[in-house]
Amino acid sequence: MGSDIVLSAGVRQNLLSLQRTSDLITMTQNRLATGKKVNSALDNPGNFFTSQSLSNRASDLNSLLDSIGQAQQTLKAADQGITSLTKLVESAKSIAKQAQQAPAAGSSTYNAITVTGDPANETMGTFTGGTMANAAVTLGGDIDIAITVGGNNYNVTVDNADIVGGAHGDVASAIQDAIDAAVGTGFISVTSGGGGNGAITMTAQNADVDFTITANTTTEEIGLTTDDTTDRTTNSTSLLDNIGTSGYTLTVAVNGGSNQVITFGNGLGQVSTLAELNTMLGGLSGLSSGSASNSAITFGVASSSSQNSITLTSSNAALTTALGLTGLTGTTQGTQTVGTPNATRTSLENDFNAVLAQIDTLAGDASYNGINLLNGDNLKVVFNETGSSFLTISGVTFDAAGLGLSSVSSGYFQDNTNIDTAIAGLDTALNSLRTQASKFGSNLTSVQTRQDFTKNLINTLQTGADNLVLADTNEEGANLLALQTRQQLSTTALSLSAQADQAVLRLFG
């Protein structure tokens, strides 16, 4: 239908101008209504999508601000917990000092302790035969000697003719030569005090040697009675005979000190005889006494004002049996003797333990939103939308045990030395609390700094996004006023153009 209507060029030109002005007015009014000059991708694709991306990131960061804020509260809860724990530890220290100022219970000592073993059939040493005194040059008969070496029996006769004839120099030489000829050298040593009349001593030179001198006229003449017919080396086994294979060890620790090892054997620095064992015992530190004999092996620790103990550990059951230490392997501890306990100190012990119990309770209650940095929990704080920037805050265990504190037993505060030990432990706990408070404070500063940075970054992103799409209301208001004026002028112009066409009608008037 519109194509059937013919408008003059002037009218049509003014109509188009009026339509464009109307469109511009509509767009300007929309900008004023929304406050944006870019309301869709059709308005300006580049600005629209860039602004949307910036706005999305700002929104993501804004959601992280909540978790950062919660992390701050968790750190504050931990800091408050440390502040309260510090007060409790200081209270415990004050209690300990009060106990120290109260009258002491009197002397407090630990009784000396002695560990004694009963060696099983063990002489553990050098084995000497009888002494033969008043030897005569002329003897009334032969000397008969029974010798056992390594389980083999030998009967040795020292011929009187050899002795009287002097072929061997003296009685001792005659006996030595006869034994060496029958048994071999290195088993029995025969010595005299000098000359033919000196005292004679027969000594077994090997742990496996036993010998018996048969009593007769001759033996009596050289000073042996019938009582001397017994085995001159009864129980003459070496220290290793009842133990078995060498290389076994006995470890001795005194008062919790370092392990001191005694090794049994024939090697350098090892023990195989009674004398060597006594030398080794004498060199052990911490012992007040240490000795070994045919009937006992003894370890002693002197009395002291602090707790004393001795720990014996053997490498093999055969060793403990041979040394008679069966049932004693382990720790033997001295018994403490004290005066009448001071009632004030006893009461303060209970107060001290009660404060330590409160430390455990408080440390367990210092949680926020399910996270307790004082009970071993860790906290992860994320700072950016991708999760690549974060801070992990490591928790600690600050109950009494975690602070190195423990309740005291009855009578503990009766000894000033014990109180000094408790105070030293409390000082260490205070240092730990203060150090950790500094760490949490540093972490809180980092979190607060990142929180402020994130807020500023969100503001920057939002400002940048708005700059791309927001309209200038002043400018748009001026544009609307100008467009309204233009619209009025266009309407007037259109009316004038229509009046020119109407002039034709006057010709028909």
C-alpha cells in the first residue's frame, strides 16, 4: 500500500530525517535507562565480551574473599588459643616456683643399688698348685704326680735317683724335667725359691690342666701332707669354658648413660680371665664398684639425690647363665627415701597437674569451622580463581604432651631439683608458644595483605569492565535534548513541506 502513495522529495527527505532522529532518541533513552552504552554484543562486540570477561573474574575473586575471611578467623582463633595457653603455662610456672619456696621435705636420696651374679662353677682365673716347703737334697723315695691335660691322664714319676744324683740341679728342675718329658712343655710350671732347699710351687699354665701329687714319704719330706692329695686345680676352668663360643657381649648402662660393652673372647681387648674381667669392670663409668671373683660378679651404683639405675643386657642366654645374672638382665632402679612430705608442696602438685589438664582442654577447643591449628590441623588459603596461588599454614600440637609437659607424680615437688627440671620444661614450652605465635602472626599478615590486594583487584576489574560499557549520563542527556530539538525542527520542516504541496489545492478554490 505504501508504494501506492507518492510523496514529494521534500516531504520524503524530512520524513527520513525525522525517523532517524526518533531512532537516536530511542537509543539514547535506552542508554539513560540502563546506564550502559553497550547493552549487547550488537552494540560493540569487542567491548561487550571484554567487559564480560573482566566482570566474571571479578566475581570469581569476590567469592574467594569469603574463604580468605574465614581463614583469618581461623588464624585469630589459633592466636587467641596461644595467648590463653601462654597464660596457663605461666600459671603452672608460678605454681612450681611457689612449691620451691615452701619448706622442703628434708633430704631426698636414692639408695645405692647392687646387682650381684653367682657364676656357675666358675673360678675365672690363674690356677696355682700347692707350695712345697723345706725341700731336702736327699729324699727317701720317688715323687708320683697324676696329671690330666685335655681329658688325657698321665702318671709322672720323679725318680729319687735323679733327684739325689743332682743331674737336674735341684728338686724343682727334676720335677719339671719329668713332667715335660711325660706330658710336654707349657702345661705345668715348677719353680723354687732358689737352691735345692727353696719352697717349690707348681702352677697349671693351661686352663685344661689338673694335677694331683700322691702323698708318700718323699712328698712329706718336701712339705706336703696327706691333705694335699686333692686335686690342686679344682674347678680350674677358664672364664670361657662355661660360656661356650667367644664373642658374646654384656652391655652395661648406668643411670641412663651410654652403653658400655664387655666382649668375651681371647682377642685383643676381650675378656677371658678373672683378672681381665676385673680390669674391664674397673674401667666402666658410672659404677661405684665392680668386681668379679670365684663366687660373685658385682655391679654397684652409689646413692645419689637423683634417680639411679643400672641396665644389664647380654647377647646370649648362655652368658647370663655362666655369669649367674639370670633374672637380673634389665633395669634395676634405686629406691628413693625422703623425709615427711611438705603439705604445701603436695597441694601445689595437684594444682600443677590441674593446670596441665586445662592446657589439654583449651588446645582441643581452639578450633574454628572444624579446623584446629593447635591440634595438628593444616589450613590452605587459596588466593586466585585458578587455585595456583595459595598459602598452606601448618598446624601444631600444643596440648601438654606436645609442649613437652607432663603431670608430676606424688612427691615430685618435694625435691627442689625436680622443680628446677619442671620449670626448665615450662620455659621451653613458653618459648615454643611465643615462636609459634610469631609464625601465626606472620601468616595472618600475609592473608590480610592478600585480602586487601584481592579487594583492590576486584575494584580495578569492575572499573575496567564498566568503562567499556557504561554510558556518560551527562553526554547522553545532552544528546537527548539535542535530539528532541532536532525532532521538533524535523516535524516543523515536514509540516512546511506538506504546506507546499497543499498550495495546489488553492487553484481549485
